[in-house]
Amino acid sequence: MHLVNKSVIRLLVVTLIQLAGINLIPAQVPGIVSPPETDSEVYHRANRYFNYAEKSRDLDDKRRAFRMSIPLFREYLSNRPGELLVQNASYKLSMALLLTGDRDGAEQGFSSIIQRFRTGEWVALSAYRLAAQLYNRQDWLSAAPYFKVAARETGKDELAHKSVFYESRCLQMAGKNEDAIARLGDIVKDTANPYRDYARLAMGELHARGGRHEQALEAFEALLIPSVAPQERAQALLAAGVSAAKLGQEAKARGFLDSTISSTGIQPRYKSRAQLALMEMCFARQQYEEAIRTFETGEYLGERSVLAKIALIAGRSFVALDRQKKAIAQFFNSERLALSVKPKPLRKVGFEASYRRLNCFYRINGANIPTQVDAFAEAYEEENLGSPWLHKALLMKAETLFHEADGSRAAAAYNEVNPSALPVEMRADVYFKRGWCLADTGEYGRAAQNLSSFLATFPDHERFSEALAKRAYAYLKIGDRKSALKDLQNLLERTPETDLASFAYQYCGKIHRDEQRWPEMITSYEKLLALPGSEIDRKSRADAQYWMGWGCYKQQKWTRAITHFQQARDLLPARYREPAGVHIVLSAYSLLDSDQLKEGVDQLLSDAPHQQFPARMLTWLGLERFSKGDYDGANRFLGLATSPEAPTQTDTLVWRHLAKARLEIRDFEGAAAALAILLSLDQEDFWKADALLDQSHALIGLQKWEEAHSSAGGGIALNPSGTVQAGLYLAIADIGMHRMDYETAAANYLKASELFIDDREIKPLGLFRAAKAMEKGGNLERASRIREQLQKEFPSWKSPES
């Protein structure tokens, strides 16, 4: 190992430190004070550190050297040196602070230089550095004045050009377009400024953004020369095409844009922008086929925001050509691309594309429209609450459910739609159908409100009459008959189609019926029946006839009531067979028309065998039929009026006439049964004798001769008078004839004939049968005299046997 002299090592270390710009402070010997450094020495030492830091490539070394310069610059500046190096030192101190992370200290330093010295190169550099800090923080309005100071105070063209450039950028970014254009104009006028082409391009873009496409096109076309850098020329070519299109210069626009797409060396993003501009131009001019051809020329790798808009225009063009499925695919692509844009997705484009895709599905009656609408609303509703597209989509859901007859879900869907967000021409359907669905689902109050909005807002709408009808129905359901009737009357004043007129008349009739306004009710139904018959179904006509009958019945117009009830029953027997039949019977009874009552009761018994009739009415009908010789009818109706299980509950008059009717129709067993009950009841002797007479006839009919004789004898014993007595003698005589006791028979026949001198029925019959009995008994002479008497007294009488 070589030994190195210590003094040599010390010399080398000192030399290295001095080269690095570091000044060693010698150790102080006690009692000896080192002489102080001059201001110039402090400045130069600080400057050596600063320069070393600027040149160093080692970041830690650089930062360390900058930090070491800071206190030295501050020391120098604190001693209030002369003006010669103060600006230099102040600027470098601020830069050192900036580069070591003390941004606030640096900016204060730069600002101090500007305010203190006002002019000069160091002011220019400080202003530029302070402006750059503000620019990086996007504080455009604060940065612009400092760039202006830098440009004004510098003596160096590079800094001046750069400062003007960034000043114009700040003005653009701050939206001060007019000021920006003026500053850009300064750049363009400076032939030595390397930013001239950029300035022209920026001026053109600002003019275009402000709608001044003539100035914009002029600026862009000035850049379409070989000396302009390729990418700026490409941007100008694209922008010139867009402005030309806006000016309606289609040929020029197409030339510029086609050149952008077809030229080699142009970045794909400019080609995609040109493609979009061409498609927008074609679409605006309704050249949809041309827009599609431009779309299909190729796909260029542009920004996703541009590609999203290209797909959107393509989809809209396909829709215009009624190629819905193709459009759906492009709208899907547009939404996907728009939402993938970084850092901030193009949600407005995505929203539009999603809506248009949904609309295409709706147009082709695609599946699951309600589900798709729900997904669309979930994705976009919060940020688009008032958008017509959102509410049109919700309307698609409601309309789909409406046409699927899913009333409750349709009503809920219509409730989600805000009509005020829709075009005026679409609002009518919302109010109308929402009201309709609400009525169909039983929400009649809300239905009336929505239909009222429709009627008030759209008095000339083609479905006005339907809405009136539906609102009337809703009012009726909530018990507001007055409002319902008013709507129905208004509807009829509009002379609606037959189906609506039918509806109105029927419900007018119902309201009048509920209010017991019978004449008005009948008039409503008469007008209903006066409508063209083919338009009114059988049920409606039957209903009308029934309620007209009811109105007449309530007004005691029995004959008219019967006619209407009969027509109702004939039109719809399954519904009105019984109710109409009951009221026909009641009306006929009220008229005391036994013929109609008989027909009504018979029909009702056939139609509704379980139907019960008032005994009083049946008794009257039975007796009336008996009086008219309709013994079969009398038997039927009187039989219904009796209560054999409780005989005393039936009047003896009924039993008596029932028995007589049965005798007339030769129902001897039935007659005998009725007479047995009748004879068990308390009654006067005359009527009991009458009953015994009838009983003897019944027993004779049953060939029960002995019982018949006993009954007739019992009747004679009660000593009746008149026809009953005569009848009893005739009965006993008939029994004698059966026994071949002709003498007794003849005697009883003669007794019967002698009871009524002028009688023209019983006396000739008695004489005739007495003569016959005499002949049977061999007393021909007596028989002959009796026949002579018969011929003399009753020359025109004819025997029952003749």
C-alpha cells in the first residue's frame, strides 16, 4: 500500500471543493478573525452552485446544489447590493425555490421582480415563468397578462414569439375569442414568428366556432400550401371542408374532405373526422344513401368520440331508409364507443344512441320493450329527467303494455311519463290513454282528472268524443251522475258514431233510471233503438226494451209495459225470460186482463217452474177463467191457489170452483178430492148441498153409484132450493136409471122438472129423461103423454142426444 502525504491529500480535497463552487470557511485560530466576504463573492459562490445544479444530470445532486444556492442568494440580496446583479440574483433565487418545490416562494419572487423592476429581460423571464405556473394550473385569465409582459419586455425573439403564442392560447381557453383572434392576428403579421401557421389554424377554428365560416375558410385555405407542415396542413384541409360544408359549398367541401380521407400520410384521426363531416353534410341534405356510402368506405382509427358520432349518424341514416335492424347495430356501437371515451364519457351521445336504438326496436315490434325501457331509464334517467327522449321511451313502454291490454301496468307506465316533456302533438295520447287505463283498472277519480286534462287541452282532437264517453263512465263509477249525464249529453250533441251514440243513450237511460226519471229514461232508450240496428247488439236492444217496460210499469202504463217486456224476453230469453215474465204477469193482473194474465202465467211457469205467484192473483185468474168457460185454465190456476196440506188456508170459494172445473173437464178423481176437502170445511147448508150434488156427480163419473146415491140423498136432506135441489133429483134419477129402477128414476126426473115452471133447461131435460125412463119401464102410454107435453111446452128444445 502506498502512503500518500497528508498535505497532498488536503490540497486535492480543497481543489475539488473549489471546482464544485463550494467555499470552505477556514478554522479560526483563537484571537484571529477572518476578513468578511464581499457582496460580489457571495453572489458568485451562489451562482456557482446554481450553474452546477443546472448542468448536473443527477437529480439528487441537482436538487442539493439548488438548495445550497438559496441561502447564498438570500444573503447577497439582504445586504442591499447595487442594482447590477440584483435582478439576476432575484430571478435565480426564485428559480431555485421553484425547482426545489417551494412554488409559493418562487411565485412571490417572480412577482416581486416584475413589480419592482417593471422592465428588462429579467422581468420578461420572471413574467414568463410566473405565467407558465398559472398556465399549468389552467388559470388562463391570470396567466395571459404575464405572457404579454414577457413578450413586451424580452429582447429575444424566441421568448417573444413563445409568449405571444401562449398568451393567445390563454385567451382561447378562457373563451375570450375576439381578443384571441386579435392576438393571433399579431402572430400572423409577424413574418418571423414560427407560430404563424398555428395562428392561422387557430384563427380559423375560432371563426368557425363563432359561425363565421367565410373568415374561417379563408384562414384554412391559406394553409393549404406545400410549405405548411403536413399535420397542420391536414388539419386545415379537414377544417376547410367542414367550413365549406357549413357555407353550402358542397363541391368544395367534398373535395377537401375526400382529399383528407384519400391522402396518404395523414393521421387516421383526421380521416375519421373528415368521414364524420362528410356524413353530417349528406345527412343534413337528406342524402341518406350517400351518407351510408361514405360510412362504408372504411373505418379509420380515430378518437372514440368521433367514432361514436359516426356510428350515430350512420344509424340515423339507416332509420331514414327504414333499415331498422342495421340502425340498431350502429346505435349500439355508438353508445358503446361514447361511454368508453376517457376521461369523461360522452353520456349525451350515449343517451341519444340508446334512445334511438330503443325506438328502432319499438318500430319493428321488438321483444321485451318494457324491460328495455326500464334498463334505459335506469342508465340515463337521473341526468335527463326533463328530456323528451326519456319520456318518449317511457311512453313506448306504456303504449306497448296498452296494446297488450295489460291495463294496470300500462296505467303505472303512463304515470311515469311527464306530458310537458313531450312535443305537444304527443301529449294528447298520454292524457287519453292514461285516463283510459286508469278507468279500466278502477282508478276512476284519477281517470277523470287525466281525461279532463285531455279534453281541456285538445278540444279538436279526433278522440275527443271517446274521451267524453270514458270520462262520463268514470264519473258514473265515482257516483257523480250529474257530471256523467252532462258529458253524455255533450257527446250526443257532437253527433258521434253509432257505437258512441249507443253508449251515450244507454248510460243516459241508466242515469235517468237511477234518478227515477222514467219519461227521460224511456226517451233515451227509444233514441237508442232508433239508431241503425246493425250497429246495436242484441243484448243492448233487449236491455233497452226491458227498461222501457220497467219505466212504463212504474208509470202504470201496463199495456205498453207488457209489449216491451215481451220484446226483451224474445230478444234475450236467457237473461229476461224470468224477470220480464214476472212483470208481464204483474202488468196483466194490474189490467185485470185474464187472457194476457193466463198467457203470462203459463209462459212463466214454463220458463221458471220455481216461480211463486200470489194466491190472490191466481184465485182471481182461476175464477175469471171459470167464468169464461175455460175450465182447464180454471183447474190449473185454482189448483195453484190452493193449499191441500192446510185446507183451511184456502177459501171455500176456491175449493168449490176447483171441484166444478174438474167436473167440467171430467177429472172425477180430482173433483172428488177437492170436494172431500170442501165438505170438511164449515159452510152454509145450501153450499153444502151444492157440494154434495157435485160430489154425487164425481162419484157417478167414478162409477161409485152407492156413494153417489148417498151424497145426493144427503143433499136432499138439507132441503136446498132452486137448481141445487133440481140437480140432486136429477142425480138420484140417473142413479135409478143405472139400477134399472125406471119408475123411481122417472119420478125423480119429473120432480126436477116440476121445480121450475118456466125453466128452459132443467124442466125440458127432466121431461125428456122421465119419458125415456117410462119407456124403459114399459109404461109407454105415460111416456107418450110426457113427450107430448115436452113438445107442446118446448117445441124448439133439442135433447143432448140429438
